[in-house]
Amino acid sequence: MGKSVAIIGTGQTRHGRRQDVCYPDLVKEAVEAALEDAGITLKDVDGVVLGTMPSMMEGVSSTHFYFAEAMGSVGKPVLKVETCGSTGQSIGHCGFFWASSGMADIVLVVGSEKMSEGDGQATMNTVFDPFFQRTFAAGAPGVFTMQSMEWMYRFKIPEDKGREAAAMISVSNHDNAMDNPHAHIRTRVTMDDVKNARIITYPVRLLDVCPASDGACAVIFASGDKAKKICKKPAWVKGIGFRGEEFFYGESDKAIWMSATEAAKEAYSQAGIKDPLKELDVAEVYNPFTYQEMIFYECFGFCPRGKAPDYVLKGTFKKGGRLPCGPSGGTLCTNPIGATGLIRMAEAALQVTGKAGARQVEGAKLALSHAMGGVDQFNGVTILGSEQ
Amino acid sequence: MSIEKYKIVEGQVKVTYELALGRTWSHFYDCFKEGKIMGTRCRKCSRVLVPPRSFCPRCFEDMDEWVEVSDEGIIETWVYVNMPFFAQETKIPFISAQIRLDGCDSGFTHIVGGVDMSDLDKVRAAVKLGGRVKAVWSREKKGSIRDIEYFEPVK
Amino acid sequence: MRKVAITHVAQSSGAESRESLMDFTYKVNKEILDKAGLKREEVGCIIAGSADIFHSGLSCANAYDWDGIGAFMKEGSRAEESVFSFIYGCMRIMSGRYDTVLVTAIVKGSENPDNDPITCFYGDPFYLRPLGINESSVAAMQMRQYMNRYGVTEEQCAKVAVKNLGNALFNPYAHVKKRVGLEDVMRSRRLYDPLKEMECAPKSDGVVAVLIASEEKAKELTATPAWLKGYGCSMDYFNPGDRDLLNGQLKAAAARAYKMAGIRNPEKNIDVAEICEPYAFQELIWCEQLGFCNEGQGGELIDSGITEMDGSLPVNPSGGVLATNPYPARGLYRVAEAALQIKGQAGEHQVGKKVKTALAHSTHGFGGQCHSVVILSA
């Protein structure tokens, strides 16, 4: 086997509408924060990985050129890895493999997006093929809503029960975001606020949906020996999994969602996890949509198929519950897409190293982080732990 | 140095592509223009896929057996779209749906029409998961996805 | 570090294909799996190399790539530049987690806008882009500086196009197949003076796949593995005005690759090189910076005939990027061609001498903002 790998530092920008900075400066903010957190300088970095959403998002192509100075990569080897919404997890995985391969000791991984500068949903629509599906696609909300409807129908989840559980997820994520100084949306909402919010794509309402954020995240990976030398409390990479289904939406069963299920299974088997609900202490699930978050719970084995609403209503995934999900406020309150999956990983690292501040889950030792991409096509999962 | 107001530059990008449909999809649209929906069948897993494929993504084998599927099927799922965005090709509000055509093993993306869109409750009464729908073909067909205007609930 | 080798190569022609991008991708991947006698399920993981919207009209190109590269429900990823995909695939094997990785680079230039309007979008929206700066205009400025600083002549630069297009006649996969003389190149349109039309790479279609494997697996799969010996990459400053265009990051990238491969005298140790030269004169500068000759001696290098197909250090026997330019895939084409030379499977463009060590190079960005160097050996 290759070298073990740990995360030795993380950094995030203040996420939100950031018209006070140009795009490279936003990236630099996250990189500087991560270097400071790890207590290293750019001189110590052997390689840099960048990932963002496609160029159409901000209208600049191949941003690893544009960000060369901002991400500290001048004179260094770089890799640019992208897999749509799952980019954040994929670049983290790349950082892992680079350090594990022995080709580098310290790898800086950067994810970013400046969504206020373009049209996110118009961009998402160009993920669909131009010949068949693009004409009738309605960006991410259209697809995620269709998937949620199919899931509720399949498992005979009554509409008001689904509605109640989804609203509860929105309320608890918004509550959690109040504890996170980086979060974009920091306002408390009530169950009624969610249920009466403007319809986006029925039955999904405004407060069931993530915002479009500007933000960047940087995570520093180190080979095991190096990590032990320079970091008191690294977050160890215990398991990673990534799977993708067919391109055309409609070909795979999205109520069961095998890419999400199998990516988690792969990561669990590497991490030696048999009963995730029992063994995991915290999860950062990629949740741009409340309804969809429940499908992930089922795919990840947090509860049986079709039972997620029951578990949500019992408070299983709330702060203080059996398996707190999204103590950061999640994607629902902050979504700079290219950074989002990496933010999940950074938040999981903060949790298992006890550095999550007001959003800390007491005594967290094992955490799941996740991101999803494409038209419900890709899922990436990373398990981090406090022990090697 | 103090900045009174941060500056924003507005810009639009327009680039033109010429995207090739290739053999399989060209044939699909030739038939579509004649009012037929064609899929291909995988000889190994025997699934019939629409849009047709020249190869099966799962078995990674050529798929060259053509099969005509019905223009009627079941709604697997649907979404009421009332969200505008740049370069949207279909006017809102509209209903996007996955339709499992009879004789086909994948969902076909299209729109559901012929229902009263003025009120969401009326839409919900008319469009049901598992409900049957049938294609309403355009009078003038051009060999594009719009040759079917929409799918309409079967009463 | 685990050893990694390229076991098989498959590629499409660079000429315009009428296939859809998806079918075009599938054919090459099917071919390489058949060659290796592997089923898609037996491959450890799959890495795509493709660029998004500007190079495909599709955002998140990995989504569309996925079926054609055989990645359904497999572990995989995608990197934007194809040599990035290659080295990422190698890292996955070095990590000990996989024994085989399929790396595929994909683009259909025939469907896309021209190279210049696309590379224009590398520019930032505030300074460079409004000025109409693109890869070709920066290259022309670089060429003028090069000729001015070292006295290299326009004719010497044009000779690169004559040599490479001549080599392309022997490569069945090459896109531009045209015998040209020095006069033809010199008289071709001055699109970005001093750069002339025939000195600029075309816009090609291209799918190229390489199968890489761990030591044990490679020996099982092929009698002629091409081993990865060295890799180096380096990134330069963004703004062309912030750098010396004649002294970029290629030296740094090469130094890393040579160190890893234990190469002290590249001119002697390397038997053949596949270099990314979207602009003819760049082959000369890159050869200097790779240590094939001294600084400023690129003109004499081409005059000497050393880099001809039958020379002591053939450069671009495949015809290079000047003959075939599937932009994001062109780097992996260089790696694939270097591997074919080592395997002795380059066919009519197999170089005369015995190839033990081959170099593949890739660059992209204004004036070569980023360079990667790969060393393969028998």
C-alpha cells in the first residue's frame, strides 16, 4: 500500500456575495487561511490541485492560469481536477493520491466559485446533452425535484410527512449556520417560513434550496510521516469512494441511487465501518436541497430505505442527535459549488480535530464528508478520523 | 486607500458550436420526423434505451439492434418549473417529466402539456406519478426533440 | 514508489469525425480494452482528460465523457489537461490502491470555435481579454523576442513546420497531411506577424487512450511496457508581462523530470522526443530549455538535422501538434507516441535508432504558462 495521508490544515473565506474582491483574491483568502492553520508557508508546498465548476460559471477558462499567483502555484507542479458538483471531493481525493503516491509530501488543494458573477442555473443546464434533454431541463432544481418526487412515490411517503421532514432539515441547517462564521446565509427560519416560502419547483420552496455563493476553500494534505512531524492533530484520511452512473438522466434508478450508495460503501469498507449510524460521530452531507438530503441518508446507510423522514422527525440528524448532520449549516446555507465538496471535507477535518468552535460536535472522532455532481450522476465520499 | 464603491464589469459571452449527432442519433431524428420513437437494444443485457445508444454504457458492447417503442408511457416523475434563467429554451411555467415509454427501459425526458397551468392545484390533479401520457406530435416536423409538442395525460 | 508502465495505446485520427462525441470516445476505449484483453469491469479506475464548455459546448465534460470511457459505476475522475490525467492515473497506481488505470483524453475540435477565440478566455476579464490577447498573439510576441535576442531567423523557425508536417505523412493518425517546403511556409498568410499560418497548429478531433499498470500487472499484460521514469511540471505567472517569455518554467519542469529519471545529459540520454509545439518556433525554444542544445542555439539545432526522423535526437516523428492539435488531448497524444516509439509500434514513423528513453512534453497557456515533462523508458 501507498503512504497514509492526513489533512494538516484547512482554510475558508467568508462565503457570501463577495463583490469586494476579484476572483483570484477570493482564492488567495482561503489559501492564506489554510497555510496559517497548518503553520507552514508556500515554500513547504510541493504541489497544488485546483478545481472549480465549468468556465461558464464565471466566464474565465482554465482558471489554474488565472489563479497561478493566488493559489501559490508559481514554480510548482499543478493538477486541475473537475467533476462538476462533486469537484470538491474529487480534488480532495487527488490531494490524497498525490501525497499517498510518494510524488509529494505536502499538497495544497483549492476549490472555489464566484457564483454572483454568472448564471449558475444556465451553466448547470449546459451539463445536459444538447440533443435530447437540454431543451426541457430546468437546471439543478428541476432534476433534484424530479428525483425527490420519484423517491417519495416509490416509498409511499405521504406528501405532508415529506414536507414536514424537509422543513425540519431546513430549520436545523439554518440554526447550525448561526454557529459558523464562514456561512453565507445566517438567519434563523421557522417551520412555517419554510412551508410558506415561494415555490421554486413544486414541491420545493425557496428555503429548501441552497443559495448561490462566492467562496473558496483550501485544504492541505500531507503524507503520514510528514503530518506527524509538523502537525499536532492531523485529520487522517480513512476511506474514499467515488462513483458515477450513466450520463442520461432517466437511465438509472435515482430513488435508490447506486452511485451514492456504492461510493459510501467503498469508503466504509476502507475505513472498516460496518454500522455508519453507530460508528460515525458526525456527517457533512452535500445538501443543496432538503428533500434530497433524505435520499442521501438512506444511500449512506444512516437509516433504512424510505425511512429517512421518520428519522429526521425523531431528531436523529439534528445537533445533539444520534448522528449530527451538517453542523456547519451545510450546503443549504453556503454553496460556492466548486468549493462546496471541499468545504464538507474541511468541516469534517475540523470536527475530528476538535477545531470546529461553536459548531463542534463534542468528542467527534470519525466523520463523513460528501459531494454530488452532474445531473444526479456522481457521488464522492471521504471518511476522516482522529486516529491514524 | 479607501474605495467608495467597488466596480463591477458587465459582459456577455457568445460562442458558437457545431455539434455532431453522429450515426445513431441522426437515425433517431430521421425516424422521429416520421413520427416514430426508436431505441436500441443491448444484446447482452437486453435493455432498450431511448435516446438510442451505439453502445451499452453498462456492458460496453455495441448496440445496433433498432426497436420502435411506443409514443405512450408512464410518468416516472415530473417537475413544475417556474424558475427563469438565462438562455432557457422552454418558456416557463412548464412541466418537465421523465416518461417510461412502453417497450423502453429508460426514462425519456420531455414536457407534459395539455393541462391547465393557471393553478398549481389543477396541475397536480391532472399530472400524476404513475399516470399514463401520450405524445402529441407537431404538425410540422423538423427532426428535433420539438417534433413532439408535449405528452398529454391519457384520460 | 511503485513502478508504473504504459501497456497499451489506442488513438483516433485527428481528422474531422462525423461521429457524435460520445460514440467517438467509445470506439477508442473499446479498441484499447480489446487490445489489452480486458473487460471494462476489470480496469481499476478510469481518468478522463477533457476541457469543459469552451472545448465541447458542454459544462462538466466528465458527465458526458463517462459512458464512452467505460466508467459506469467505476472509481474515476477527470483532469482538464490530458498529461495531468496521465500523471494522476500514475499516482493512483503508485498509491498501491489500483493495478490498472485507463486514461482517456477527448476533444472534437471540429465542433468547437477556433483556438484563438477559445484561448482568449484564458485572459482575465479586466485587462487581457478586452485587449484581444490570446495564445497566438502572445506566441507571436514571444517569437519576435526570440529572433531578436538570439538572431534565430524566420526561416529556421519555419523549418520546424516543414520537418513536422513531413513526418506527419508517415503517421496514419495525423490530421494535416500535406508536403510543404520552406517557401510554402514562408509565404503562408501572416496571421500574427511574424507567425505565419502554417506555423500555427490546426484544430483537430482526437481521442487517445493509454492503459497504465503496476509492475506486476504490466508484465502480465504486455511484453513491451513503457515505464514511467520521470515527471515534472511547473506553473508560471499568469500575466505574460510579469515573465520573461524566453525563460519560463519548462527548465524547472524538465529538471524535476530528469532528477526523478536520473538523467544528467538529456541530449545524450534521450532517444526521441514528442514535444508540444502549437507554434513552430516553440519547438526550438522548448528544445533549448529541455537541454537538447544551448540557449539560443535552437536555430542551429534544426539546421543540423539532429531532430529529423533519422537524426540522433528525433523530435516529433509523429508530426507533432503542428500536424494534429486536439487541444486538451494533445499532451496525452505526445505521451502515447513516446510510448509507441519505446514499444517499437510506431509503424512508418518509428525512428531509425533503437529507442530506450523517450521524452513527452505538454504545454498550455499564454506563451507556455504551464509545462509538463514525462520520461518513459524501455
